[in-house]
Amino acid sequence: MTSEKNIQVINALYNGFSTGDMPSVLGLMDSKIEWNEAESNSLAVGNPYIGPDAILEGVFARLGANHEHFGLQEVKVHGMSDNMVLATLRYDAKVKATGKSYNAQAAHLWTLNDEGKITAFQQYVDTKKMADAEK
């Protein structure tokens, strides 16, 4: 696929996430997607998550359960070669258990196949800010 089409897929994913349309988000993923949370992130214990159901249960459901709110800000999507897309963004969130908020810088590296399905995800994030909010 072209870089522009890959960008459209990733933009659709972020739009679906922002509106809570999880069926659309999961529908953009290949059935064997490999999802990796950043090292030292509390969600990394399940790395790699394989398939949309594992991601829904191991990542998205836990984010919702553990946060009063979890939003994405300043999302910028950048096309790359080899069916890859880089997104730079910030997480704006508040942890339920501690009442602490964080605004953390993050980057997401996405890989797509020639049919436009997402096959891999790698997260990079300021895990210290996240961990401090969980204490």
C-alpha cells in the first residue's frame, strides 16, 4: 500500500479510539497482529499481545478499568517506507487508584500489510511519568 493509504488507516484507528468505536479499531487489525507495550510500562507484562482480542482484554480494557480518563492529544501521523507509520502524541490520563494525572510523551510505530491491515505495533512512552502516577 502507499504511504498515504497507510496514514489513512492509522488516522481511522485514532479517530475510532477517540470516539470509543472499539469494533472499528479492532477491525483495522490483522488477526495475528503483534502488539508490544513499552518496556517498563505496567501493561508490558503481556508482551507480545497476539490478535485483537488479546489487545482488547490485555490493553484497552485495563486502560479503561485503571483510569478515570485516558485520552490522546497532539496526534501527528508520519508516513514511512516499508508499510510503516510513525505517530507522535501525548497521553493525557488520570489513574483511578491514586487520583494522580499524567501527560506523557509517546510514539507509536505501526506496521501494515499490503491489504492495509495492521500487523504490528510498538509503543514508546515516558514510562516514568506513568509509573509515578500509579504510586
